Amino acid sequence: MHRVFDSDGHICEPPLVWTEYTERAYREEVLQVRDGSLFSEGASWGINPAFACIPGQFSNPDATWSDILPGSFDPKARLAVLDEEGIDVATLFPSLYLLIGDIRDARVAATMCRAYNRWMSDFCKSDPERLVGVGLVPMQSVEHAVAEAKRLRELGLRGLITRPERYRGQALYDPGYHALWDVVQGEGLCVCVHGSFGTRMENFSSGRYEGNLFYRHMIDHPFGQMAALMDLVAGGVLDRFPRLRVGFFESGLGWLPYWLARLDKHYDVMRRETPWLLRRPTEIFREQCFVSMEADERHGLAHCVELGLDGCVLWGSDYPHFDAKYPGACAEAAETFAAVGGGVAANILDSNPRRFFA
């Protein structure tokens, strides 16, 4: 019998992260919830994040950070949720701190990462066999990012998170990041590309759909991941670092077959523009990359299986965010796997996450 591994769950940062785990000198500067709004670097964002972090509460303007579910921040409560849902192991990503790319001061960003990573490490110590933590690194500064990446294994964390947007305009294939990828590969860490729709970083909806969260949520997740995949694959990063494992999270998987086919075609007819690209994009993806699916993506999963990509697929519940199916995400995913057939459940729920989060 295979395990059930939720490869894309979230926590919601409790005040302890900025009141106790953060170095005292920076406690007024790091990202936090203050008076019902996000606040950082001396200014309010004017955004109440609570509605986005509670299942089914997107349209509730009265939700507050004190309303977030205990399973969001208390490890014992989270383990109870896993038992309730029939999940054996859960990977834990941030919620508020996915917005770390909005922090201008690299020192503040580095402080946020240290505090969050220490808190996440302590969270997972409640049951390290079932709670898998992934750490943050301050991509605003390669020097700071390298220093924090070197601490992750010591803290018991399995990998690092980067946003798909460009930090200070720097692409993931920029040679400046080679020192970071070298450490990540050497430490055996995974790279998790995970966005969110609340960022003020320049992205595909910037200047086009400002203020409309429907449009921004539609665009920022998949378009950002398509661009990040192209940067890492066509940009030569995965050829240069052949043991690097990269996952693309929370954008579904329907876009993937189209995008890989388009990349392959460009490789065939325009290869002189990317002479550093040594393998076909689909080959690179199949050997080094992973993508998370949502519970109801029956047709997208069937297409990936047809293309031999089922060894690259992970499943995530997205608990406890507003659009997560809770309770019942795991049961819905089981229906999808049964409809697709071919033993895909064992790969997606067990063997694939074992390889990625090794």
C-alpha cells in the first residue's frame, strides 16, 4: 500500500514568527499582520490577507488573521487534519511569506528567511516523518541566498522556495545565481517555484489588470510558471546543474503539455539562439522537473500520462487557502486517479514526492 503525500500544503504564519523568532532589531520591519493589514518596512500595504487564507472565505471582508484555522499554525492540529483527510505526509509552504519578493531591503528579507526557517524547523520537529518543511532564501541578494541555503539541511528542511517573478529583474538563468544553484545541487536540496497572486513584484498582470484579483489570480500563477520553466530549461540552468530538481507548484498542469511541445519545436527550428541548450526540453523536464496538480485535473493528468510525464506529477491540497477543497481534497484526488487508471496514484502520491523531496 502506498503512502499519501500532500506535496503542496501551506501554513499561515502566526505572530510568533515576527514577535519571537525574528531578530529584535528587525521586528518592526519584517512582513507581518498589524491592525488587520499586511505591514513591512515601515508601511502598511492596506491589504487584509485573512480572506485568502481560510477555505471558502474569499468573499468575507470581515475575516481576520485570528480566524485562520489551527491546522494552519499548530503542528498538533495539522497532524489531526492529515488524519482526518487520510494524508500520511504533508509538505508545508508559507502563505504571507510567499510575498518575500516584495521586500526591498535584502537585509530585511534575509532576516525574514532566518526567522521563518527556524520556526518551520521547530514546527516540523513535532513529527518529522509526516511534516516536511521547505525553506525560504532571500533571492534579492545571491550572497544572502547562498548563506541561507547552506543552513537548510541543518534545520531539517528539504529545499528552498523561489517565486517565478524576477527579483530585481534578475532571471533564474542569470550567471549571478550559479553560486546558489551550485550549493543547492551539492546539498541535494530541491527548488520549489511557487507564486501567489498578492505580490507587487512586476509580473504578467502588472499594468494590465491592477486591482482585479480574478484576473490576477487567473494569470499570475500559470503564466509565471511557464516563464520560470523556460528560464530554467531553455536558459541552460538544468543542463549546467544536471542533479538539480525543480518543481512548479500551484498552477495546475494543463499548461504543461502545450508548453513543452512548444519548447521542443523551438529547440528543433531555432536552436542556434540557445547553443547552450544540450537536451530537448521535454527530456530535461522528464529527468529533472516536477509539477503539482489539483484534485480535479482528470483531463490534464490523462494527457501527461499519454506523454509519459506521470513520473513528474505531484498532488497538492493547497490547504488552508481560500480555494482549497476542505474537507475532501484527498477523496476528490482519489476519484481522479481512479478515472485515469494505470496505477498513477502510487506514483503521484508516493514515489514521485519521495524522489523530489528526498
